[in-house]
Amino acid sequence: MAIHITGDAAADKILDESPFALLAGMMLDQQYPMEHAFRGPAKVTERFGTFDPAAIASADPEEFASMAATTPAIHRFPGSMSGRLQELARIVVDDYDGDASRLWTEAKDGKDLLKRIMALPGFGRQKAQIFVALLAKQRDVRPMGWESVVGDYALDGHRSVADVVDPDSLQKVRDFKKAKKAAAKDIDTAPCSSPDTT
């Protein structure tokens, strides 16, 4: 199944062909529209000439940050994210011989895969769950027990980037997130009931 997340064929092709690009796109998906986050690897490839983790890991940090901040930047916080991207690249090089796919091909089960992803910079539990669901739904990576570790993200529907396969599903995921955020805001702003003084 080909990746169709960004709305840009060239950017999607990089995600499709490079496990490290897909991983990095997920890392960049924070406080930034998801399709733009996943276009980050394409922007880096265009300017840097490659998305090879070894090359990224060994790049001069200041020069790499400057490249990442060039308009259109790879993220709304290009400085911190370029540093995090280099850190992610170093882990992939040092721990997985530069092959990001080993994170999932060598995982013993779903629990182990989630643990491996959560150990990476920029991946909290929820983001790691979404990435495991993305691997399952769009890369057919389904280690035993993956559904139980990702919870609702394993279900059919439009809850996360794992469910984005075209512009229509992208909009449905965006609507779902918006509704969820609004519901959470309503709970936060609900007036507390006064203590009964009668």
C-alpha cells in the first residue's frame, strides 16, 4: 500500500521508500499540521541532497539547522526539530546500523515495538501508539499484540495519521481531532458545582 499523507506525490514517495523518512515525519508531527510535518523529509532531501541517516547524523549542527529553517521551514520550530532529527538519525545509525526498519522488523511483539519507538526522541506514548498503528495499517507490520498496545488507534475510522490515505481521509482525521480538542476544552471550562449550603 503506497503512502498518501502529504498531498504531494514526491514527498509521499520519499515516505514510501525510506523507513527513516516515515519515522522522521512522525517525529515532526507535533504542534504542526500533519501533512506539513510529513513533508519535512522531502524538504531536507531537496536541500541537503539525501535523507540518509548517517549523513544527517554527521552534518554540522549549525548548518543543518540553517537548512531546516530555510523557508518553507521543516517545522514551526525548525531549530529544536533539526537537532531532534539529527539525534534520531544518530540513534538509527548507532543502534540499528542506519536501517530504521530494524526498529520494527526485529521487534519481538507489539509491546516490544511500542517500547522501541517510545525510546526515541520526540516520541511520547500516544505518538508511539499512532506510529505503531501507522505501520500496521499502511505497511502491514503487525507484530503479535499490536492492537492491544495501540488501543483505539487500531480501530477502523479516522482518528490519526495512521488512517490518512487521501485528501478526504486527511480532512476526516482533522475534523476528528478538532472535535476531540473542543470536547476536552468543554470539560476544562465546565463550571464547578457549588457546594450545597442548605
